[in-house]
Amino acid sequence: MWNSKKINKFRALNQINLVLNKRKMKKAFIYSISAFIFAFLAVNISLFASDYKALLGSWSYEAPQTPYPEYSKGQLILSEKEGKLHGQMKIGENARDLLNVKFENNVLSFGTYLEGEYISIKLNVKDTSFIGSASYTDGSVELKGKKDK
């Protein structure tokens, strides 16, 4: 039969269990939060690790489908200024600055002006080559190229 001693002992054991369970829950919560933070940092570090330094240098490109033959071949010259990616598009003897240059998830994107029109360019970079497109008001043109040695 249950007497007051047994009931008090039972209550004390329950309280101890509650305290221990709370501690376990706190530890589990802390471990979960720590794992989440670690995973978040790992993902963000890998995103920031889209290191553009491998892009620096000269790249030759072709746009065989362009309606303007003078723009069908040229060079992209990528450089770093003040810790940021910059570049120029060289077509024949003319060089134009690249605007809004970004490199994220192996996609190099930028814009430039040709004959007064803004051209938006996105290139999927893989190792030492790329494929992508240049978009303008009349449509888009496929680009492909490779890094010069």
C-alpha cells in the first residue's frame, strides 16, 4: 500500500527525473543548434568559396550566331581591383569595361554597352571553359569560350 513515505519518495524520484530530462533536453537543444549553425556556416563558406581568382586572366570567346560579325570573336580580360572582380571585353582594338561583374555558383554575370545598348551576359564556367548567352533588346546570342594559356 502507498504510505506517505512512499509517495514522497515517488515524488522526489519524479522531480529528479524531470530535472534530468530537462538537462537532456537542454543538451539535445544545444547540440541541435550547434549542428544547425555548423551546417549553415559550412554552406555559406562553400558559397563564398566560389573563388573568382581562378577566373583572373584572359579568356577568348566566340559568338558564331551573332548578326554582327565584328562581335563574333573577342576576349574577356578579368582582373581584381580593391578585392573585387573587374574586367574588360576586348573586341578587335576596342575595349569596353564590364559592369556589375559577379561570380556565384560557377556563373559569371556582367553587362556592358555595345553601340549604346546594354548587353547582359551570363556564363556558366567549368574549369577553363564557359558557355552562356548575351541578351539584348532583339534577343540573345550563345557564347562559348576558353581561358587563354
